Amino acid sequence: MSVIRTYRSILVNQVDVDQIVSSHVGHSVHVGIDVGKRFLYVVLRWSGGSPHPSALHFDAPWKVTVYFNFY
């Protein structure tokens, strides 16, 4: 059986922030962070200026590797 994935995360090193921000000039953004043991997943939610919930746009999540050194 194959697995259907709604989205795939993008490594944070592959993200072009200037390109993303320039395509959403004038829109407000909310940042969501899912904190795990090894990774952080960061997703941006952009509003299009409309109060209607369907006007929201979500970017693909960014995957950030977390390194902890407790020694």
C-alpha cells in the first residue's frame, strides 16, 4: 500500500526567504512551530487581507534539525 502525503517538509537550508517574502508583500504572517525531540517544523500562514478563512495560504513546512549537547 502506498502512503499519500499531503505535504513534504523542506530542509531549512533550502528555503529562499527573500523569494517567499517578496511574493507576499503587504500580507500579514503567523508562524507555527511544532517542537519535537530531533526536529522543529516551522510553517508560515499568510493572510490575503480577507477575513474569510479560505483566504489563508500555508507554505510547506520547514524542517530544522535540533542539536543538543548536554555534556
